[in-house]
Amino acid sequence: MRNIALLLGPMRVPFLLLTPACVLLGFGTAVWTSGHVDIFYLTIVFIGAISAHISVNAFNEYYDFKSGLDFWTERTPFSGGSGTLPSNPSQARSTFYTAWTSFTITFVVGIYFLVIRGPALLPFGVLGLFIILVYTTWFTYNPFLCLIAPGLGFGPLMVMGVHFVLTGEYSGTAFFASLVPFFLVNNLLLLNQFPDVAADRSIGRKHFPIVAGRKISSFIYGAFFLGAYASIVCGVSLDYLPKSSLIGLATVVLAIPAFVGTYRYAESIAKLIPFMGLNVIINILTPVLLTVGLLI
């Protein structure tokens, strides 16, 4: 059991719930636009998506350990990694293998759908694999790339990618739906960087809480909430999303206190933790509700 725990730790299994929520949203847009989907394709694309998430998590765990960052990070229930490698340094090699194995699974799934669906999938697949490989080693050292890469991966790339492999085409419906996790997942990683400012700065990283400060970053956090909910409203207004999709706006009642709490306690990590938890709930619940709106 301990060996299993050491293997699963760098995968950050509790955080993998985000992937089913985003895959489900791509499924919802596919059903709403085409009326039916191939369950086998859905299963295979889910395997590829969950493998991608595991890969980027494991790479992050490995490189944070090798850089020494893990020994300086102020770990919270929602940020700072799993803590597996600092306590078990001998697991570093297996974590590296986990990262590459899951990356390979994602690559194979991508090749399969490239053959089935054609070259229109190629730009999305290449960009997605690129983000997995360089997020920790490059993007975290550039404020803008670090800000948008998480949402790009779980939003347009994942949601529109799932939609494409299920329907064989891209659509405005999938685009507007994908903007919701784009803004929300950017927020997820942005807020999770608040406790890591000192540690990340020590190894040269540059994200917005470092270069602009936590207070200014809290306004970006609020603006991204507006972007997520405006995407739903615009999608409905332009007839790309059904009116029932407005059910996704229900999480506004959670987003408002999350923003207020983040602004108020931006400099107090201990008081910020409940709002980090609220942020996770918003990230999972909003795409699920939006999917419900698409399916009904």
C-alpha cells in the first residue's frame, strides 16, 4: 500500500477531478451539436486527457524536487505539490518515468485520433504536448505564459479537442464553452501561486504574484471570473449555447465571496486557504453545470 501511495502521490490524484469535468464539457458540446457521440472514442480521449494531466503533474513534482523548490515551498492543501519526493527522494526516478509514460500514452492517443480524424487535430495536439513538456521548465519563468497556459490546456485544447474527436469538426459552441475553463483554470493556478511567492522567487520564477504582487493579482483573479461568466452569456446571446447553459452562472454566488476573500486576505496565506478551496469547487462545478445545461 505504501508503494502505491508513493506512486500515486506525484500524480496528485485528488486534483485529477478537473479533467473529467473538462472532458464532460467537450462531451456536452458534442451531444448538443451532433445529437450523439461514439462512447469508444469518448473513452479513449478521456484516457488521453487524464494521462496528460498526470504527466504535467509528475513533471512538475520531479522538476520542483530537482530544483530544490520543494524544500522551500509553504505547502497548503491546494498548492505546493504532494510533498512525496522531499520525504522519499528515492522516488524521483519513478516519478520521472511516470511523467514520460503518461506523456507517451497521451501521444499515442493523439496519433490514433490524428489518423481517424485527420490533420485538423494536429495543431491542438502539438501545442498540448508542448505545454506538458515545458510548463514547469519554461512557462513558470514568464508571467504571461504562466498565466494563460493552464487555462489554454484545460480549456480550448481539451474541450475543443474532445469535441473535435467526437464530432470530426470544430464549432463555435465548443469554443465558447471552452472559454469557461480557460478563465477558471487560469484562476486556479493563479491563486495557488499566492503561497509560493517567496519560494518561487528564490529559483528565479516569474509569475504575476511575484512580478505584480498579490493585491494586483487578485484583480486579475476577479477579471478572469468575469471572463468566464461573460463567455456563457455571450455564447447564449449569439446562439452558440442553449439558454439552459445559463445554469452555469449559478456559481457566481461562490465566485463573489472567493474574489472578495482573495482581495481581502491576499497577504495572509492562512486566511486565504478557505478561498482556495472555494476556487477548486468553482472550477469543477461550473463546467459540470454548463454540461447539464447543454444536455437538457
